[in-house]
Amino acid sequence: MHRRAYLAAVGTAASTGLAGCSSALSVLEDDPCTGDDCHIGMNRTEFLPVEYEVSVGDTVIWKNTSEADHTVTAYETLIPDDAEYFASGGYESQAAAYDAWDDRGGRLGTRETFEHTFEIPGTYEYFCIPHEGAEMTGEIVVSE
């Protein structure tokens, strides 16, 4: 009889502790973006999905779906030669984005978004500055 009471108490405590914790549960989702609000979400150390395909002229919207601060920062040497550089905060180079991060420049807080329109076909690789060491990277493939 004590065993049932113990299990009931543990179950109640666990469900109460998780009630309303959507941020804790969101890390379990494969695709945190729904509808038109975003195409790529961000959990603690990952872009979801990691790879995303679009057509020339499409706009991609990233949304910070976690409680951590993030950036969307293109790898300058890993985008097509004629493509426009992109980074949250509007920086024109990877070096400028790194420098700005010292003062939290380019920061996307919880539920904030960043968008970029892709005009040149090819593969674009990008990362999150504060989580680059955790390999928080993504890839956009743009086709004609």
C-alpha cells in the first residue's frame, strides 16, 4: 500500500513540475515551427530542421524557440560567390557579426525572428555564434 502512495506522489510531482513548461518540452519536438510564423526553429543548441530547401526568391524565417540567446550567422566562405551575406543584426561580414556579439549584437531572444530572402541558387551554411562550439549549424539549399 505504501508503494502505491509513493508512486502516486512521484507521478503528481513530476506532472506538476512539467505543467506549463513548454520550453522544456519543446526540445523534444522535431519541428518547433508551425504555420507561417517560421521555417526554422532553434532549440538549446540546434537549428530545427538542420537542412532546409527553398527556391530562388523565397524568404526563410528563423525563430528562437528556446530560452537561450542565439544568432543566425552565415559562414562567409560557405555561401555562393555572388550571394548576399546574411546575419541577424544586419552585419555585412562574419567578422563584423563576431565583433558585434561581444556586446550581444545580432542576438535573437526568446520568440524573436530573423528572415532572409535567397536570390542566388546554391548551398548556404550558417551557425549560431554563442553555440558554434556546440556545432549549432544549419544549411539552406536554394534551387532555381
